[in-house]
Amino acid sequence: MDLDFKYPRATSEKALLDWIYLGASRTKIAGPPFDIDAGRLNKARLERLAKAMSIETPLGMYLEGKRKYDEDPEVEANDSLNA
């Protein structure tokens, strides 16, 4: 609990996994975008939570899509404009 809030707050890893879960379900919610700073996530926590939520496969699919996105030459060129 964060003392400034009266409700439990999720970690970034849990929030991403919730978004992946909802995006993979039969809702109209789109999955998370690939342009996140994944380097700030705790990989061990992400994997542990994905296992606890039984969404290792959707997480793997998201991370593979993100890897491809990050390696896309057009994305790299666009990102270099912001540097």
C-alpha cells in the first residue's frame, strides 16, 4: 500500500500483464502498445506473475511482437528523430 492512496497499487509488471490478459480475452480492449520502455520492468517479477496468472504464452507473444517492433528499421529511424 502506498500511504498516499487508500487502495492497493499495482506494479508496472502487474499492470502490463493485466492489459495483456484483457487484450487476449474476448473483450474489445486492445492489447498494450509496443512502444513502452520495457527495460524498466523487473523481468523476474514479470515472469513470476505471468506464471501465477497462467498467461506465459500471451506474455511470450507480446514480448516477441515487441522485439520485432523494436528491431524494425522504421521504428529505429523514427526513434532517432527524438534523440
